[in-house]
Amino acid sequence: MKKHLASTIVFSLLLMAAFPAMTAAAETLKLLVNGKVITTSAGNEAYLSSSDEVMIPLRSAAEGLGLKVTYHKASSKVLLEGQDLKVTFSSGSSEALVNGEKRTFDTASVQRQGRLYVPLAFFSKALGYQAGYDSTKKEIAITSPLYEAESWINRVISLLNKGDYQKLSDDFFSNNLKAQVSVEALGSVWKSTTAQAGSFVRVKDIAADGADSSMTIITATAVFEKTSFNFTLYVNAKSGLLEGMLITPKPLDKEAPATIVEEEVTVGEGTPYELGGTLTLPKNATGPLTAVVLVQGSGASDRDETVSGYTPFRDIAWGLAEQGIAVLRYDKRTFVYGSSMTTEAFMKMTVKEETIDDAIAAAKLLKADNRIDASNVYVIGHSLGGMLAPRIDAEGGDFAGLVLLAGSPRSLWEIVYDQNQAFIAAMDDKDPAKQANAQLIEAEYKKAQALGTLTDAQAQAMTVFSLPAYYFKEMDNHPASGYAAKLTKPVLILQGKDDFQIFANKDYVLWEELFKGKANASFKLYPGLNHFFVDYSGEGEGTLAEYNHPGSFAEPVISDIAKWLKQHA
């Protein structure tokens, strides 16, 4: 299985208080916010304190950043509000609550001549903005993430649109990204994109996520003549260079059916790994409902299991809810917390932490809902989720039955090896990289075959197929086939015949052999459907390129699942 590659608000109140008289003249400094010079009244400028601390007039800077400030005189509390930002702190304090998280900024805020001043570090350490002081120019620059995001997106797309791929690589790519993406490959991707989507028109919906202090993730929608693409930049916060760039198709924009309702829920509430989720219900349903938990495939997946132009879990949730079945889907732990994971934690990660524990928590959440029939909660696992579903059930999911979509009873590393072999076989024999890739894959395969001889510590210190060896080793110690063989509950196994990630002639056949003669298992193979149960034929068919063409999870498969669930409820 492939790893899916992962406020303009005016001030409502002046700050008023009794301020001590200024005892000595302080040198004033030039203040730029989002590239614009901020003009303040005489005596209210930014200044350098006697201890060489750069102090900023909060109201003026916040106004330039599009933030609203409210000062509560009685409590000396300050509130800053902006899009997705809420900051509270006390006048005279060097601590602030930023979206509920405590952050310190070294030097305390001060009141001076009718204004509240904060140190420059308030903007960088508390708010996460770019903030710097040039002592030579006597110039302060504060830049919000959104402003930086817009600048980045505009610069990169401008160079792509001009065909100046060399300059983009030379000026903005890190050495690591240059090694991974050649100038030729960069040009090929952009030309392929415009050939499919037409000329570039504009960007919209720009956003920046700087939750990980080492990396800023900038996202936007790139609008072309015929369609739109998701555009993502990964900016190294220290070097200011690009570590990654993704251009992926935007899934089909759909409206939820009028016959369903959706609620936001939290899976694992109260734990260190709370996950946002969506509970989809048939509208005006009465009586306890049959329900399912959806478990994603490999990689850092959102609740819709979004992959390029597909949102299979959204399609399944809406389709089943229309037929009277409740569905819970949620963001995967690695999708929410992966960017903050340390290398050590990554190397020790197993499917238990990544997938199993959260799926069990999701099942418990459903069973605790009085609208749900706790005795009729099922699991639908796709890809890796299909492999793990029997183990999730055995280790605490305790489902009424299981639906395995494009899963496999084989070892994960065997599947990864087969996928790579198929990729190499499709390469041009004249391509010099073909032989090199083949040798690399064989070397990784030999490492995988020896996993059983490694101690846990040894496995945690090495990788296999670019994943922690321990991840594979732990799965081998809990084989899917072993859990599946013990199942007496109803099991439905579904597979797309055109799937080139999980193979109908190998993985699906192994399921049939495993459940041979058992009345609890049902099977169905769908001609023409790929790994995501999308029917596609055309350019790039049989390769990852076909996922670039937006499509929907096949409705006949959803109907078959609903029918099976109702039969066993």
C-alpha cells in the first residue's frame, strides 16, 4: 500500500490607563507590518528600551496585522482576536494563552503614555509570526503567516507560469528538495498539470499552518480554466526554503444529500490524542441505528480518506446514511499529530498507536450514543484498515461484523515489494534508473525477509522501504491471517479487479482460501474498479496518475454494503 503522500477587524476600544511619565527620551524605530510602514502619533512609536529590548505599540501593530484588541481595565486583561486566533494576557505579564496554550515571550508588556507595549518576542514566540529587528537600519519587521503564505504562493506560481523552473529551484528549493526533484521533473509536472487543467487563472483559499515550529505548511486552491488543484508548500522555518511542493487534484465539490445530517464529534476525548470526526446520520431517523466505523488505509489520512481527486470515506458515509445507517469517520492520528512527532517516536511507532487504539475508541464512542444500536456496530476497513480490521475487532473493537475493502492477509512488506516490482516493470528498459531501482528494491526486500531475526531495538534503529523496520516487525508478530482465521462473525470481503495496489489475483484469492468453507464470509469482485473502488478508464490508467482524475466511490458497492449490513443487523 502506498503511503499517501501527505482578519481585518478595527479596534473597538482604546487602551486607557494611568501611565507613568517618561523619564528619558528613547530612540524611536521604524515599524513595518506585513511590508507596510506603520505610522503612529508622536511619542507612541516603537522604541528600544534601556535594556535594548525592542518594544512595540500593541494597538498599532495589531491593527496592521488585522487583529482586534480589547482591554478590560478592571482586570488589566488584554484580548486579541483574529481568524483562528484568540490570545489573552495580563498587562505587565510575559505569558499569554494562545488558543488555550500557554506561551512565554521573555520580557513583560508595559504601559507607557496611554499605550500598551509588548516586546518583539511577543509576536514571534507567542503568536508564531515572523518578527525581526535590523539594528543597522533601525527597522522592525513583523509578518503574519497569511501574508507570508500569500507571498510564497504568488512567487512560486509566478515562476511556474513563466516556465522559469531553474530560478524556482535555485532560489527557493532546499538542497534536499533539489536532490529529489530535478528542474526537468518540475517542468514536466507543471506542463502535465496545465495540459490537463488548462491555463492557470488564480489562487484562492490561502492558509498557513505553523503548528510545527520547524515547518510551515501553506495550502491554497489553484484555479485553472477547466478544474482546480490543491497546492501545498512545505517551508523550512529556519532556512526559509522549500522542503516540499505538492500539486494534487481537488476532489469533486459535492453537496451533502438533504436526507442526512452530520455532527462534529471527538474521538478519544480526554486522551492526549483527541481526533476530530464526523458522525453522519439519516435525517429524522427513529429507533436505534445500525452503525459503522470507517478505518483508513496507510499514511496520514484525513477523515474523508482524501487521496488526490478522491474522498472515498465521505462518499461511503453519505451513501450509507441515505440508506438508514449511521457512519463515523475521523482524522487519523498521524494526520493530526504527525508533524510534531519526533524521530524517535516515529521509529518506534506501530499500527497499534497509529490506527488500532483510535478505531477502538471510535467504536466505544458509537456504542455510547443512545441513538445507536450498540449490538449492531460494524467496522469497514479500507486497504491497511482492511488488513487491521480483524485485529481491531479482537483487541477491543468487538464489532458485530467486518467489511474488508481491498485488504490483504499478507505481510505489509510483501505487498510493498510487489507494488515496487510492478512499478519497475512498467519503466522503460532504456531508462538507466530502472536497474538502479531494481537493485535498491531487492536490497530492501532482503532486509524485510530478515525482520524476524532482529531485536526490537535493532528494528527501531533501521528502515525498510523507507518505513521503520519495527513497524513491519510488529505487524508480522500480529499477522492479519491469524486474526481472520479465528473469526466467526460475519465478514464481507470486497475487491476491485483493476486494483494495482492490492492484487485480485493474489490478495483477494488468499482471502478466499482463508475463509474457504466458512459460512460467515461473503465475497465480491468488481470488474473495472480500482483500489478506491472508482471506475476509471483513460490516460494514466493502471498507474497512480489515474487518481489525478476526480472520481467517486462506486454506488453499487455502497448499495451492496448497505444490503449486507441490513441482512446481518
